[in-house]
Amino acid sequence: MPNIGPVEIIIVLVIVLLIFGPKRLPDLGRSLGRGMREFKDSVTGKDDEKHLEERNLEQAAPVAPREPVATTADEEARSRAAGPADAS
């Protein structure tokens, strides 16, 4: 079985560049890196610890409900209810 040398690696990279193009190569590299990181984390057990920490943080800090944002229709109704301003 022959060894893979630098010339063969360059040929493979040129073929990949021709197939996918320069615009898609960064996305491919990013996806490959994420996949390798996820695999490594699952093998070492870091993935389980990360999920447990996220769950603990979510349970410890509940999110308060947001107040509704007043729209222009609400503002107009309030100004009409308040009555006309003193024009004296």
C-alpha cells in the first residue's frame, strides 16, 4: 500500500477546489471542524458536562416576562382619553 505524500494531498485539494469552488470551501471546512469537535467531545465525555451546565444555568435564572411595547394606536388612544390640552 503506497504512502500518501504531499503531491497526492495537493492533487486532492485541487480536485476539491474544482468540485466545490472557492465560495463553499470555508463552509465545508467549518462543518468538518464542527463535526470533528463534536465527535471528540462525545468520545471524551465533555458533551454531557456541557449539557448539564446549560440545564443548570437555565433552571437557576428564569426569564422574566417582557412588558408589551406600546404602539402608536395605543399612544393615540391615551392622548384622546386624556382630553385636549389647555390652549388658553
